[in-house]
Amino acid sequence: MNISVRKAEKKDAKKIFEWRNDPDSISMSLSSKTITWDEHIKWYGSALQNKNILITVCELNDVQNLEIGMVRFDFNTLRNNAVISINLNPIARGKSMGQYCLRAAIHFMQKNNKKFIKIIADIKRENVASIKSFKNAGFYISKINSENKVRYIYDSNNE
């Protein structure tokens, strides 16, 4: 799959907001509540300026640069890790694009932030599609906690 990744920009705010508030996204999100435009735009503007957050947009180059999803990295410089989350464009779901978007976004992040070795993903147990995408992208299960979440780890030392 021919996927490119770029840093998210101001112009991406609306589509990322719409993807986030899609009913399927809400039901599988760790924070299962609808957010308002004002909440989103305040957070998004701040996130774009925060050096400890990287938001990327994945594009499918074979289909006129169709934007298929976003991947966010929240960096913890003290622990030398990053927490990752993904949200696909609803039209890209169910086509195995999540794993490719994850791989491409991780590669993009590592080109610019090599010091981050471990990447952590917390996923709801019932989010089978995300679990499959993360496993196929090279993540392994780390722990299952009592909050109905599963933690997956990607360790660049194991590449």
C-alpha cells in the first residue's frame, strides 16, 4: 500500500474533528464522549504548538492522496517513550489500512525522533479492529488491566 505521512496542519482541524466524533470512533475511544468544536479547536491549536505532541495525517497516494487517518504521538521525554493513538477516516475503515497507517506514521516519527524507543498503545478490549491493526504493525501485548483496556508495546530495539 502506497501511504505517505505528513505533519498535521491547521487546515486538518475540521476533518480530524469529524473523524473523532464519528459514532464508531466515540464507541471505541478510551474517552467515549462527543467533543464540541470549541473544545476540539482549543485542544488542536495547543497540540500543534506542543513539542511533546506529534499529530500526523496518513494519505493513500494511489487514490489522489485520500486522507485515510491520523496518528498522534504523545512523547514522554523522561521515560523515553511515546503513547500512540490512531483514528481512521470512516471511509477507510474495514480495509486493513490501519496497520499501514500505523507503520508509516511510526517510520515518519522515528526519522525525526530517534530517541523514542518504546511506543505504548492502550486499546479497549472490544476494539478488535484496532487490536488487529496494532498487532499487524508490530506491537505486542504488554498487559491487560481491570479497566477493560489492553496495553500494547512497540519496541524499536526489536526491529
